[in-house]
Amino acid sequence: MDPSAGGTWNMAVDCALLKSVSNGGSPVLRLYSWKPPAITIGYFQIRDEETDLRLCEKMGIDVIRRITGGGSVYHDNEITYSITAPADNKKFGASIIDSYRIICGAIVSVLRQFKIDAEFAPINDIVVKGKKISGNAQTRREGVLSQHGTLLLSVDKPRMFSLLKISREKISDKGVSDASERITSIEEQLGPDALSYGFISEFSNLLIDKLGSIFEVEFDYVGLNSDETDFAKKIEKDLFKNAEWNDKRKKWA
């Protein structure tokens, strides 16, 4: 896994890898985590409609617009993956829905090896007994598919839902009265000691093997090269640390 990093850098690295693959680079599977915690919102969302911006600022939580769609996500104690590859690789399926199903299906398969009863919930979630354990988002640009998603290791639900604004409609359509009832984690599924026994390393290795076998690709990623680093630094400054981008969409690169 990459060393833990802040939200603006994590999003910038995924953009740099997309640019690199679009220029002929090898497909990449990246695994990373977040420190300090951050919130990302989907490309089409509005920050102050999705988060309590005043509370986020008070708590030092960055709220960053992604280049991918989907909903708002609080990133803290989780594994995040990103997969970046040519979009014309037929192993990803013919459509965005197909690629969600295939990539999320690999994660489901690995979770089931840990006796977690996971399943893919279209369009882009993974659930355990109806509770979300993984959210995923995708974009296709410059001939490249870029998908990233989370796997919740543990979650401070009161903190998460004090920072995120969850509409009553979003709760009621799931038949629950409290948004926190819709969320679960590895710790909740396997017990409080699960994360002390090498789960992260074992899960990561199994996922790398599973995705590599599905797509018949040997994913190449040992960190950024100098060109990718330079691009990541530029796009972090131009976009993810830029209020114009975070508050109102603009061309990303």
C-alpha cells in the first residue's frame, strides 16, 4: 500500500495515474489510506449540500471534489483502491455498469474468503446483509477507465454522520430510520480483533491476485515516477486545493 496521505494528494495521484495510462503507461492498481481524514464529494455534487462545511472546517476536515461521480464519502479508517487501465480492455465489460459489476465482484469474492457475506448492489455499492461496506466511483476520460472505491475497516458513525448531510429521502428509501443503520465495517463483521491480525495485508494481496487474474494484467505500480509526481503536484494545487474547483466544477486538466 501507499503511505497514508491527505485527501488532496490522494486524489491528485489518481489523476496523475490516469494521465500516465492515457499516455501509454501500464495499467495500475493502487491501494492507499487517508491521514488526516477527509471528505470527497462526487463530481456533480455541491459541497454545502452534502456536508456541514462549518463543522468540517472547525474539525480540520478537507472537503474535496473528485473527478469521478457518485456520492459524498467520509474517508478515515479504510482501505481505498484505484484501478486505472485502458477503457478498451474488453475484460472490463462493455459498459460502466459492467465494469462496476466485474471490479466490485472481485472485491466481493475476496471478502467471501474471510467468511463475510458480501454482495454487489448496483449501481456501485458492496453490501453485507443490506448494509454498505464499500462505495465505488468511476470516470472514463482520454480512453482510460479510472475507478476507485473504499472498504470500511472501522467507522465512527456519529462523527461520519455529523459531517455528512444525509437526506431523509435517502434514508427512507432503504426502510431505516437512521443513516448509521445502513453502514457496516470489517471490524463490525469480524470482531474487534480482526484488524490486529494482518487483515489489511492479506486482503490487499488477495485483491491484487484476483484483479490480475480477471483482467489478465500484471498491474504495475511501485509509486510515482518523476513525471507523474510533477503532474500530481500541479493538479493538487490547480484543482484539489483550489476553492474554484471544490465549490464549482471546472475542467480538470
